[in-house]
Amino acid sequence: QVQLVESGGGLVQAGESLRLSCQASESISGINTMAWYRQAPGQMRELVAAISNGGSAKYALDSVKGRFVVSRDNHKNTVYLEMNNLKPDDTADYYCNADPPWDHRIPSWGPGTQVTVSS
């Protein structure tokens, strides 16, 4: 079973950048699509971006298109989310998982990493 640990979050000012990492305990090469999700206070968790094994990326939120870049390195069992020109509305806890997030190889969500963007 794959365990996931997210890192790279922090407190930044609007306009700054962060790079999130999601380290898997085992190979993710067998999971076709990995994704980043986020959950803002009082909100439901939502899909942000996803990346396939072939490198095809999709961005589920219009608000992040052109600012966020999702990528993966199967050799390192890691998924990344480069976030640029951050806005206060990006404030949330960020998680990675498969897309959709009910792959039997990933039994639970990781701890997430908190991103706080001040104006």
C-alpha cells in the first residue's frame, strides 16, 4: 500500500511562489493519474490539478490555470505542484492522491501541507 506525505507549504505573501512535493512510500508508476487537491477552511476538498504517467496535465480550477504547474517523477515516487503568483484565495491545506481518489493502492489521505497566502 502506498503512503503519501506532502510537504513544501508555508506562509507567503500574495504574488510569491511555493513548490509542493508529495512523496510516496512506494512506486506510483502503476497509478496512471496522480493529483493535487485542496481544502480551504469550511470548504469541501476539491481537485486542483492532475498529471498522467504520460505527462498529460489537467487543471480543474480556472483560477489556477497559468499559475500552477503539476508534474511527477516516477523514479523518485514524487508528485510536485509549482504554485506561482499565489493569491489569498489559494489558502488551503493541500493533499495529493490518485485521480479519482479511491485507488485501492492508496488506502488513506496523507497529512497534507498547509498553504497560507497573506494579502
